[in-house]
Amino acid sequence: MNLLEQLTELLSTDERLTINGKLAKNKVVELALSLDPSLLKLLLSNPKVKSHFFTDVDGTLIFDKVAFQRFVNNKSFLPDSFTRFKNKIGLSVDSKYLDDSKDVVLVWPYKDCVLEGGQTKEEQKRQEVFWNKTLAPEQVDTLIAPKALSNFSKYDASGKNSNFTFDKKDNLIIKGNNLLALYTLKERYLGEIDLIYIDPPFNTENDSFGYNDKFNRSTWLTFMKNRLEVARDLLSDRGTIYVHVDHNEGHYLKVLMDEIFGESNFRNDIIWRYSGWNKKLKTGFEHRHDTIFMYGKSDLQYFESFFEKWASKEEYVKKRKQKLSVDEDGREYVLSDAGNGKKVKMFIEDVLEKGVVVDDVWDLDKLNNSAKEKVNFESQKREKLLERIIKASCPEGGIVLDYHLGSGTTAATAHKLNRRYIGIEQMDYINDITVNRLKNVIAGDLEGISKEVNWQGGGSFVYCELAELASKYSDRIEQAKNSEELAAIWNDLKESSNLSYKVDPKSFDKNIQSFDELTLEDQKRFLIEVIDKNQLYVNYSEIDDEANGISELDKKYNKQFYGV
């Protein structure tokens, strides 16, 4: 008999583990995790089972309960078991529940590519290449420690300023890995964020995040989990988070967010219905919507009843796509669906004066190429969409956070609505697109919601970057044009403190011929892999180390940021 058959027969001899003549998987796992003496004695009685699940350490047998648990939970073992664990249902990765995992996922792109971000035409191919790295808990020590910030600048109506006083109330744009930037914000903004909106990668094979290998569901969920957990801590007790996704991962994300924020804090799933581009799914139905999941931090919440105002009756009637009628008193109206086949009159004068209550199906068009607020960013979201979210869930003067900032729509809209904001973006286009867009907002742009809110310009924001350390090597590797450049980078890296402790430089040099035979792409992959991911950026605790090259001016701003 094989191991599975022997284990099944062995466990069946313990009456505690059987119900109506069948093994109860839940009971087996329960006793194993509690190291039940009778069960251990039973397992030790079979040589094959003993050799598989026990290890001899200096004459002492050690039971590998994790391996045993995984084996018992395998689908081939007791496949008719209704659930893995009693009263335990959730997302799992490699037979471990995701909410129990401490793994973290880092992603960083080729910095010299133009990222288009978010969701766009499925058939459009991408140029971008992303590296992603999953780190197990034992590999993480200084990774999520607060980081030093560098290259501070403040932008206002007078332009770019390098000499200023950083105030906690300043709007803030951070360039760098968003997971590490979120942990840095946690030191200063814990429990103070009123609203978070993110439009993360949708995890489609052809979306803007063209990963070096398929960013599979388990890795994507881990990527989301790590960031959402910090985001939850940053929210105030009345805070709200909106996460914008589509059908590819939306249902899995809902389960994950229930685990992180609690099912009782689920507020709504908003359907953003748009016209324009669409794609037929396998059913033949056209895909014309995204989903925005809305969760609160707690039972407390800020929520302002939102009414949609209309500038003119022509605009309202056109949007409703209904015929304008006139009653016997000369009052103009359209018919609105009241449910159960009934219609009610919506009088135009009331609509213009009071507005229309917004429901959870939002009929707002996507941007198109002729849209005035377009900033050369393929999947840019409309300011109108963000206006609705911000007005609903953030009071004036409150703080909005977007850690997948992209083209900066969230920040631009918050700026015009008199809300404070923090944005995080890793890509180099942050300077060409995002910062320039916010500079135009300060100058009084006429795009997006500007006319509606009578935007006149003004305000300011502070820009800074996570101070690079080992990430400098990844930048050089990504930009290298040939093997000779990579060889020079290796010679620098092996002499630095940024090489992974797992790598033996002498062994590498001894086998340099094997490295030379790799393609340029695989040579880059290898060198990216051997960088110590714990030291991508400078920790704040090491800001005074001269080797890290933090200027005195940046040290001053760091102290102001951390409130020292």
C-alpha cells in the first residue's frame, strides 16, 4: 500500500476519528495540531508513516505537524470531506489560508518603460516588464521598517521650491514601492486617513502590468493583502476604502476584503457602468462595467448624502435618454423608474434645484481620446468618478490616500475639492505626467470638474522619494543594454552590502561562463534575484550613515516628516 492508503487504514483504527464508519478529516487535523499523544503514538506505530512525518534530531523524534496537516488536507485524501477545517472557509494558497500567511510581494518595473496603468483594451499588447518577488516571513527583517525620504520639493503658484518647512497638513506625493511607502506613512498617519481609493492592477494577461511571468491569482491576492492590511491601519475609525476592479479578480478580492476588514464593515459593491469600449465574454454578453468595493474601518463612518447636480435641463434630459414631457400646469418632467413597473414624474425644476440621489449603479462614461482631461494615460479615470467618491466619504479638509496613483486623478480631484491628499507611485512617469498634472491644477486648469466647482487654482503639494539603496542596482540592471554593462554591475554589487547573503560571489565567478551563455533578459533576471530585497531603500534609522548619501537638507525634511 502507498502512504495515503496506509495512513487511511491506520487512522480508521482510532474510533475518535470516525463518524458513521467514515474518517472525519476535521478531527484528524484538530488532534494533530494539538499534538494529541494517542494520535502521535498511533502514527509512530507504522514505519512508513513514521519516516514521512517524523524527523530524528539527536535521538529525539520531531513531528512535522505542518507537513501532516498539508497531506491530510490534500484533495486526494478524504476527497468527500465537506470542508478542510470546521467553521473555517476562506482563500488558500498552497493549502495554507491566505489570512494566516505573512509572505509579502514586491513588484518593480523596468523604469525606462512608459506604463499605461489600470485597465484598457484587452487586445492591446504591452511593452512593460515587471519583476515580482515573493518573500517568506523568515526572509523579511528590515524590509518594512520606516524609510528615509529624499529629493524633497514643494510646488505652489510660484513654482518648484527646495527650501520650505514641511507641515503634516501638506499634500504629499511619494515616489517608490507602495508597500514600503505605506509602512513609512504608518509612522506618521496611523488612524488618520479618511478615504482610500485605489485602482490596482486588474491581473489580466494583457493589462498594464505586463509581468515577467503570469502574475497568478495567489501572488496577486498576496500582493493585495499586504497592502490592504496597512491601508486598514491607516484609516480613521470613520474611514472608508474603495477598491476598483473588474471581473478577473473581483470575486476573490471580495472574500479577501471580508477577511481583512470584516464582513460587517462591507458597505457596498458599486457598479460603474460605462459606454464606449467593451469586450464580449465567453457567454457572448458584452462587458460594460467595473466593480468598486466599498468597506469601512468600523461601524462608525463619514458619509454625506450625495446628490447629483445638473447644469441645465438639456444636460439632464440628454443623460437620462428620455423624452421631456409637459403636464397640464406647464411643468416639464421626465418619467423615472420607481420599481415594479411603475413610473414617477421627475420635475426638471426640482432636479436642477435639489439634484438626484445617486444609487449604486453609476452610469459614467470612460474617458475617450477627445476628452479634455486626457493626460496621455490610457486607463486614466475621470475626475467626475473620483468627485462622487470623495464627496461621499471624505469631509472638507480630510485626507484622501491613493497608493496606485497612476496619472494622478485622485490627487487632482481632491485638490480641487479642498481635501488633503497623499499619493504613491513607483513609475518614472510620475514626474512627466502626475506631477505636471498637479502643477497645472495649481495653475488653475479648466479640465475635469474645474468648471463645475469653479476652480480658480492655488494650493500646493510636496514631492519626495524613498531614498534608494539596493534599488539603485535594480535600476542599473534594468537599463543595461548589453552583457558587458551587466558584468560591471555585478563587480560593483558583489563588493557592496546589498548582495543577498545566500549568494557566494566566488562560486558565481567560478561559473561565469554559464552566466555568459544566458540571454540578456535572463542575465538581468538573475542579477535582480541576487539583490538583497531587505535593503531596497534606506531605513530611517540609518539616515545618518554617510554611506547612504542623505543630504543635510533631506535629513531636515525627514525630521519634519516624522515629527522629530
